[in-house]
Amino acid sequence: MNILSIDTSSSNCTAAVVRDYETLGEISINFNLQHSVLLMPLVEELLEKLNMAPAELSAITVSVGPGSFTG
């Protein structure tokens, strides 16, 4: 089961893919709260680096604020 995890609750924007308690890849950036612009390209870059298609994801998890993007 491949799980995409997204955290946008702070100034960092982070995406990671985990499988069976192992982190397969992670990207974290900090560009002055530009999460709404950068999140999808960040996820695309991560999946490309992992040579993984979106269809290979079984679930998506997200963080819960507080934060300007999740608020």
C-alpha cells in the first residue's frame, strides 16, 4: 500500500510517500507560504523521482492545521 502524505500546516510544504512503515521518498520546500501554487508540482516531482504513477497510490493523508493553507 503506497500512501501519499501531505503537510501544509507550517511554512514548509512537504509531501512524502510511505509503504509498510518505510519512507520511499520525501520533498520539503519553504517558499514563503506558496503552498497553493507549489503543492501539486511538488507531488508530481516526488512521484516522478519514485518512478510511480498516481494510480499506484492507495491512499492520501493530510495534516490538520493550524496553518494558513489548511486554515
